[in-house]
Amino acid sequence: MAFLFALSNIFGAKTADYVNKSDVENAKKIFIYEVPKKVQAEKKENSNNKGKNSNNQDNKNNNPVTKKEENKNQGQNQNNAQQTVKEVKKKTGEVDLEYRNVKDITEALNGFFGFEVIGIDNKVIFSGDENKVEEMKRIIKSLDKEKEQIIIKGTIIDTSSNLFERLGIDWSINSNNSNATKDNLVAKFLNGEVSIASIFSKGGRFLGIDFNLLKENGDIRIEAMPTLMIMENEEGELKVTEEVLVGEKKTTKKDTEYVEPIFSEAGIVFRINPEIRKINGIKKILLKIDTEISNFKLTSSYNASSGAKQKNQTKTTITLNNGGSTFIGGLKQDVSKETIRRVPVLSKIPIIGPLFKYRRTNREMRDIYIEIEAVIQDKT
């Protein structure tokens, strides 16, 4: 009985009636079920739809117009595929460079217009759309232009501590300050009207300052005046250094002691990377400057943690007019000087000779100023 009720729930049927049969046992009940009208209607509708779909398919297969349209669409799809193949057809080209670095060009243009670009020696090889190969060649040739060169002149000035401040020079004054006059030395430096090199070459007095006297007293001196020519976007280096024995490194192996001398190079080093830019149609020189001032650490033994020298370093980026100059200050150098005085003859007598000798070590803080002048080389 439970089984019959479960079937009624599954198939959505309902009990309509039952009849008692007269039989020997008169105990069995036979149930009569009828399918709901809604289910019968759905089955009939599905059967009709299948028939319609079958008829539509037959009509479509027998209709010549429909077949013609399908064939036409297939032909258009094939033509579009062929056209796509033509659009991606590639071609290879090459350009020989005369001035520019191959690596710079390949890195800049690789992937441009979908091109693959490589460099071999001074040759740029590229592969891509055949319709854009000539345009790619024109672009590469336009980039392969001759680099300009810049003449860099450096004047390195070593002065006693705070010399210019003691002379009354105010470094806070600039060329745009309304209080700055042409009689002011700093304003003239910043305006590019005068350079340190020209002052020392002429000597004498300038704006009330006797530079000859300062040089005689050791208050000011020129360390070097190197000049070099640098290609734009390339790095140049100016050095005024010395290399001396600054210590020794002792090592012991198998009860044997080894002594290794330690040499170090120290002094003044500045690296310059010039770049030419046009601002409002006027050529300007952009200078990236890295300056290093270092001193020796004169010790009897090598200290790996502190190194063999002390240094201070500055980095800056400035823009100059063609032929203009800039002044870099604030660099200090600690200098040690040893002075020995002796009495002739007596100082050489054994045992008592040191009594007639005088030894003195002076430590002095010096200021370092660097003037840099930049001029674009005339191609003519």
C-alpha cells in the first residue's frame, strides 16, 4: 500500500475511485488512477512541437534559397579569413647606424608597431607588418642623428676654512634677488658674468679683494684646472687624486705572519653627465654632477670596518645656459701637515740628536669650491 502511494507522488497521479470486488477473500481493494488533464496537455503540446520542427527542417533542406544564402555566408567567412592572413604578413628590414648606440635604439623601438627589433654590431634589424617597414626605417634614421659635444672646464679651489664668509660674501644672494647688484661678486658668479678662472689668471684686486695676497698667505689656491670634452648623454670624469701607502694588513698562516701593504687613492673626483635640451627654443645644458672629496686615514694597521679613507659626497642636477657656469661649495677637507725643524750638525749626534729636533703636526680644515663651466661645441 505504501508502495502505491509513493508511485502516486512520483508520477503526479491522484486517486479517483476504488471498487470492491466480490471474491473469495473480499479483502483486496483495486485502485483506479487517472492522469491529470494538465500533464496530458503538456505531452500533446510537446508532440506537436516535434512535428513542426521536423517539418521546418525538411522545408529548409528542400528550399534552394536558404541553401544559397548559407553557401554565400560560408564564402564570405572564407574571404575574411584570407584577408586576415594577408594583414599579418611580415617583412624584415635593416638600417645601419652611424652615430647612435644600437642598444639604445633597439630598446626604444622593440614592440613599436608590433615590430620585433634586434641589434647586431651597428645594424638594427626589425621584422613586422610589410606595410609599415618603410615607415620604421624613416623613424630609425631620424633617431640616428649626430650627438653634440660639450666642453667642460672645472676650476677646483682650495681655501682656508670659511674664507669667503670672512671676506663678507653672502652665498644666499642669487641673480633674481632685487638686492643683488652688479658689484656683488656672488651675483656675478651666478649670472655667468665672471669666472674664478679669469680672476686668478688676471690676478690683482677684484671688487676690493686682493687675490694675490690671499694666494701668498696660502688662504686660497687652485688645485687644478682640467678641461675635457664630453658627448651628450655620456659620462665624463675629472680627478685630482693621489695614491699612497696608508696602512698594512697582517695575516697569520701556519705560525707565519704575512704583511700586506694597503694602498688607497684619495682626493677630488667629480663625474659629469651632460644633456642638451631645448627650452622655449633655446638650447640649455642639463648637468648631472657627482662630487667626491676624500682624505687618507693614516693608521699603522688596516681596519676593515672603517676602510682606508674618509670621504664626503654630493650629487646635484642643474641647468645652465650655453657658456654658463655654476659654483659648488660646502665641501670640506681635513688636512694634516707635519713640520720638522732641526739644528744643523747637533741634530745628527747619536743619543742626544733628538734633543735638537722639533716636530709638529698641524691639522687644518680646508674648504673646497668647484666651478664648472659648460659650452656646446660649435660643429662648424
